[in-house]
Amino acid sequence: MKSYEDKLESFKNKLLEIYNSDFEKVFATHSINRAKTFRINTLIDANKARSLEMLSREGIVFKQTEVSNFYLVTKESIPLSRTEAFSKHLIYIQEVSSALPVIELNPKPNEKILDMCASPGSKTSLIQALTNNQSFVTAVEKNRNRFFKLKENLNENGVVNVNVFNADANRLVFIKPEYNNYFDKVLVDVPCTTESKININEHDSLKEWKLSNAKDISKLQKGLLNSAFKMLKRNGTLIYSTCTYSIEENEEVVNWFLKKNSNAKLMDINLNLHSLQSGKLEYRNKKFNNDLLKTVRVLPTEEFTAFYVAKIVKL
């Protein structure tokens, strides 16, 4: 078994290979205790000012992030999760980066929307918050315990108009054949190696990490993306996202998918943020479709964790 030092060196080399001149900036974010971010849960209380005032009275100091309705905590007198605002579900603790796929999906009232890997419900609840519970969401979770947690989370946070399935998302189109070419929009935020979560000050953070993990999980990611596309209607929009660095899980998956589906087209990402970088066009002598430049990598900062986002339309 590799030592922590060996794994750390492998991780550093991987980041250096991917980011080159941005390596030092990216790697530095893995030795900080990232501040919490939250959004106002407008499904419970649309009065944002009242919720923010409540937090201030409890000694929570915060500032607005680049993303509307998301705030970065700069000082806590008590943990954010122990505040009255949190206990009453007036706020929802969520990483800003994890909201970006939903924001780019741009859900609208009356649309039929599929959330392929929904637990714990952060993205599902954000979809309904952005549409004031007026879109029709199908949320899928394979793990039974996480499925019940998902249902509980949605209920507590005032989320309705959601059909929750305890099923393998890869099998959903076969379980429910009527979902073929059915959804206006699909969110495919896939299970990944979660390299954005690594904190090099905590040795256990790298305990399960190894270079081969990315290649192994990419098979699942390809299956989920391909299944999701089958359920997307013509002219519909699909968002593929991960919270990891690996090109094997990001650009390579999307490049494989484009080769397999001639009726898929990558679209420009409309996120107006400072910490974005275009997707990679080559890696280890492999060259990708030039449209991969339309995909984005979110560089980690004080506000953001690393994320990858691709936007696909079905022709």
C-alpha cells in the first residue's frame, strides 16, 4: 500500500499535468479549511432580508458570492448548522459550485426535469427554488438509505412536484419506457472521485484515492450520460457535471459521448464567473473534439470548489 507521502506526490503530479501554470494556485486550495456557503431557501420564506438579519443576530458574518442568493460565511459565533435560520429551513447549506450545473440548466416552470443522481437533494431543491415549485421533477437515487434521506430533505425544505424513484438511474429508461425522449431538461451530476474534497492536512482524505479510480468510475459515468440522453427530448438540454479534476471523468467522457451520439451538440456555458477555465482539448497524446472548449472547469478558490460542467443539446 502506498504511503500518504507517495499518494500526495502522485496527486500533485496529476494536478501539475492538468493545470500547468495554474498548479500552485489550485494546489494551495487543498490545504485550507474551506468556508461554508449557503443560500436562502425561498420555498420556505421569500423574505431574504429577514433570514439574513436572523443570521446576523446569531453572530454569523457573511458576504455575497459571485452567484445570486449564495453567501460565504466569514465568521461564526456558533456553527451555521446550529442557527435558528437553519433549524427552520430558512437557509440551505450548499457549496456554490454544486449549484452551477442547476443554474446553467436554467429550469423553467412547467418543464419536465430529470435529476439522475439526486441524493441528498441539494440540486433538486434548487431546481424547485428557481421555479417556485412549478417545474415537474423526477429525482432518482439508487441507494435505499440515501433515497429516504432525499425524500426527508425535500419534504423539510418545502419542495413539492417531485417524483422520487429508488432505482438505478442507468436502468430507469427500461423501468419506465415512457421516459424515452420525455424530459425537457436532464441533470447528470455523476458519482465521481470527488478530488475537489481532498484536504492534504487530513491524511484520511487521500486514503481511498489512487490514480486508477478515475478510469474505473468513468465507465459508470459514460453509462449514466448515455442513459440520460435517451430520456432527453429533441431540442432538450442536458448538463453533465462532476466535482473532480480527472480528465478521464470529464473531457474524455464527453468526448466519448459525442462520438457515440451524432445528434448531440455541445453548447456554450453562460456562467459569468472569474474562476472558469475552458475544457481541455488534449491529454497524454489524446486529442478531443474542438467543441470541448465550450465545456468549463471551475477553478477552486475561497468561494468555489473544483467542478466540471458540460452543456449538451439533443438535435
